[in-house]
Amino acid sequence: MAIAAMALASCTQEKPATLDIDNKLTAEEIAQARLTPPVMWKMGRLGAASLSPDGTKALYTVTRYNMEENKGLTQIYVRDMASGEEQALTDNTSSNSDPQWSADGSLIYFTSNRSGSTQLWQMNPAGGAVKQITDIEGGIEGYGVAPAADKLFYVKKVHAADTKSSDIYKDMDKSKARIYDDLMARHWDYWDEGEYSHIFVADLTANGLANDKDILGAEAAWDAPLAPYFDTAEIAWSNNGKMLAYTCKPLTGAEYAISTDSDIFIYNTEDGSTVNINKLLSSKGMRIMEFVGYDRYPVWSPDDSQLAFCSMATPGYESDKDRLFVYDMKSQERKEITPAFDHSASNVIWKDNSTIYFLSAIEGTQQVCKVGVADANVEVITKGDHDIASMSIAGDKCLTTLMTISRDKELYEVNLADGALAQLSNINSHVYDNVKMGEVQKRWIKTTDGKEMLTWVILPPDFDPAKKYPTLLYCEGGPQSVVSQGWSYRWNFQLMAAQGYVVVAPNRRGCPSFGSEWREQISGDYAGQNIQDYLAAIDEVAKEPWCDTEHMGCVGASYGGYSVYYLAGHHEGRFKAFISHCGIFNFESMYGETEELFFINHDYGGNYWDKSNAIAQRSYANSPHKFVQNWNTPILIITGEYDFRIPYTQSLQAFTAARLKGVDARLVEFENEAHQVFKPQNSIVWNREFFGWLDKYLK
């Protein structure tokens, strides 16, 4: 298949209209000096940033929103690292994203919808000489240009399987039925319609693309990169442009639903061959090393002699430690280089052929680390209460995006010698200069089993210790996700504090960044120690004279939503209001309704019908729905209709139970959202309901 880049007549989709962006604060908002949902939506959101090959320029994106239009727009910027001068390379007539430098720094590649669908474009570093590269029917989902600029990979949807009855029964063309013979019928927020994301490799010529090839094969009924996030960071060109490494889980049906066994594949562009480096056999036909969990994010060494990747050891455990491995292309040996480091590795970058930098979550923060390939000695480079979200290295320069509980991401330069940080950008100064943030306290609270637990306590702006404040216990989702120094546009601690609430956010059992034992303890023990951790945190803060113990609330989403449901039956009068967003209510029905079964197989301990499985039976015996008889506290329940991970029916069950019990309850259901609420106007409604409920019962 050959697709000419400049044959643009086939792009029949309507071009986007100009989107007005006016994020200035009103006089009333400035006078109020308080973070509110509308003010938060006037903030620009920094994307990942990258250094030019010579380290002199930084490339990044900022996304801003128009609340009335209910949508956002992403612009591309370039910054001179020496002078600090910044320039917008795109305007607000189209959304432009995923900018990447060419290997020599002379071009910037990016995706844009300016021609009507998402295609690949290029421009020079000054924003001129703009040229469309692809004209792929239906658009592309991601891309990567080979270093020599002679080849391109792009990701697009292909129809690999017929699943709808309208495809099967041609005489019933108005039928809307879907017919399935195996799992998974749906994933995250979409039904399986037989379409999958595939990687295509093509020659990049002066006249466009030529010799496009689907390297998975047209009949492959699986995705690369992996569903449901489709992260193109799972695909990497070798520096010589002859090999493409990528992540894939070539499984289907029930096997796919219960497995996390993805692998790293290497496609050879010269002979079309593909090798799975995680399933190699020895000369005697024996497995060299077992790789049965997630293997992802391949990254080539500068000389292409080695390939680094992240790997989880435990099959079916999606939150296992991400170990860092290096694969030797010549010997085919694979070596773990973080065996003594009890934290995960991410955002891997080769500094040279013997040194790797990566990011890692450590004690509720995220830091830059480095490791020697030969000695496997890990050194933590940065320190401080912050989250470094992304990193780019060119020569001796290191560019990061850094955020805290009190500030969204900004550009920072890191001195790789001593870890010193220097802030470069101030994208949201119009907000920070006019809005007061509350104090963030870092507390280590003793748990019921005698351990120390990091808990963030966020106080309202202008906090007065002589006053009493309603206090919220925040329950983290995951359950294996960290309560870190991150800024959130959905569950924002400073936003809660700005409405007059003290927020207590504990890193209870199960939260990563405190070692494997702490993270793994929660699996099979949902109703156990982590629940006691929650209560230990709120009970400790309740001792403060400024804590209004008669007006405490409990809020959370996902696993945090489950925690709310469980605590509603076990809180012994501590709380006067609950809010659960997309929480698990009934473990047995959840097992039959969710899609990625490996998650609950691991965390519940198994299915509900295996009566011989003591761990699983304990999990099901402690399902929140079995303690509804104890519910007596007002509860707000929020869900999204397209949430297939924790289906909205879980929330319906909880709402029904609450109302039949006579408990004050409200159900908020978003018909066009999934597990999280992303759309601007939905977010405002979410916040109005969230704070309206809390204000009604806690103030």
C-alpha cells in the first residue's frame, strides 16, 4: 500500500474552527484570591517536554480550554535554553500535539487536526515551512520518524475481526446488536467492534509515504501499543533505523482478560522478521529466562548494542515493581540492573552506552535516578517534595516537568551532577500570583501495627489554628497508586482546602514508593490493614484542636470509592458525609462485570465460586454490600456510563441500597464519561455537586 502525503483531496473531514482562549481571571476572582473550579480550568496544562539534540532548545506543549465550547486546544512552544525566550509555534486555529525533534534538530514533527483529521506534519524550529507528511484515511494515533528520516512508523486503527451482528447478518443492516463468543467484549470505555491499533512502517520519501506495512499483520486481533492507553512510548526506533522495538500482548479472548504477559518484539525493517526477546530459547530449546508479567517501554542504547526495558515479574499483577532490564543484542542475555532497588523505574533514558537515567516514585515523591549498566548501582539524583513527571536529556543538560500539590507542572532544569533544580517556566503565574494556596504538611503517622505512614495534610489558605475546620479523609484509588506531590485537575487537594476543608491524604498500605512489602500487603486484604491505616490517619489528625470532629467527611474514587463504601459500614460514627466516585460496591457482581480479570484475580485472590480458596472467600465475605445494614450517613455517589473497569451498575446498586435503607443519598451519572471526568463542563458540574454535598452536611 502506498499513500501519497500531498494528495490531500482525500481529507474530507471538516477543518477545525478557531477556538477562542481567554484565561484571564475576572476582577471578582482576583479579589476572592481563592482557587475555585472555574479558576482551575483557566490554567494551562503543560505536556511532556524535550530538548533539541544539541540541548539549546526546549520543545513543549500547553493545553488550554474554552469552557463555553466545552473543549480544549493544544499549542506547541519552543524555548531558548540560554536566553529563556519563548515562542508559540502554532496558534489556536487547530490542535497540535506530540512534537518531536528530528535527529539533527533541523525539523520538528508534530500531529495536527488542521486538515480535518489527525495527521503528521513538520515545520522548522522557528515554526515556518509547515508541511503535511501523511494523509492516512481516518488519521493516525501516534508516530515515530527514524533517525535518518527515511522511515516512519505510525499507529492507526484496523478492522481485524467481525464482532457486530450487522457485519454478520447482511440482511439485518439496521440491527444494533453485538455478538461475542469470548472475552473481552469491552475494554475501559469502549466495546470491542473488531478494531485494533496496529503499527505500520513506511518509507518516508519526498513525495510522501511508500511501502506501508502493517507489521502485526492484518488479521492480528490485538493492539500495539497496548490497550487501553495506547502509549507510543512503547515503540522505539533503533538509532541506525533498521530495527523497531515495540510492546505487544498477542493474546485473545479469556486468555487476554486474565493475563498481563506482554513482551518486547524487535521488527527488522530489512528482512521483515520479528523476534520476541522475552520468549527466546537456549540452544537446547529451554527458556533462557521467564518473563510472564508486563514487559514494556523499550529504549535503545546509543550504539544499538543494548535495549533497555521495564519488566514486572508476577503474572497477572499489574502493579508489580517495574524492574529495569538490559538486553544484549549480540549475546541475547537479559540482565536486571535494579535488583537491589525496591522501587519502580520509568521514563528510561540512556545517557551513554553504560549509564541510564530514569524516574522513580520514592516516599510519596518522584525523583531522577541513574544506574550503571555494569555495576547495577542506583543513585537518586534529585531530592525534595515534588513529582518529576517527565525528563529529557541532551548532552549534559536535563529538562524535566515538575509539579507539587500546590503547583501544576512547570519546566525545570536539573543539574545531573548534584541534582540542583532551576525553574524555567511560569505558565500559570496569572493564577499563582492572585490565588492563595494552603500549607502542605508532611506527617509520619504511626499505624496500628507500629509502622510509620506518610500522610499529607493540606490546610486551608489563611489557616487560623484557633478556629475549627471540617476535615476530609481522602481515600486513594489504585489500590496500588501513590499519594504523591502531584497536581490533579480531578481530585485537587488545594481546591478542597480553598473551600475551607482540611484534607488528610494518607499513603496507606498498597501505595507504591515505600517498598514492595508495603505495596503488596493490600492484595487479598482489602478490608484489613489499609482500612486501619485510613482510620489511624484521620484519628491522629482529629486530635488537633482545630479539627472539627463533629464535621468530618470521607471521599474517594475507584479503590478509594470502594474504601468509602466499606467505611460507610464500619466508621463507628466518625464521618458525617461520604462521597464515592466509581467505587466497587459488590465484589461478586464486579467479578462478572469488569473486563481486565487479571486485576481482581490477583487482588481479590481469585473468583467467587472457588470455595476452597480461603483468600478469595475472605475478600468476597468483606464486600461492602454485605454491610449496608450499618449505613446511616449521607452519601453522594458519582459514576460514568462508559466506565467498564468499575461499571456504573456498581454505583446504581449502592444508590439503591442507600435509598432503600432510608439514607440521604444522591446519584450523579455522566452519560459521556468513563472512569474519570475529563470534559470541562462535566468537571464544573462534578465540583458543584462534590462541594455542594460537603457544604450541606459538614458546614
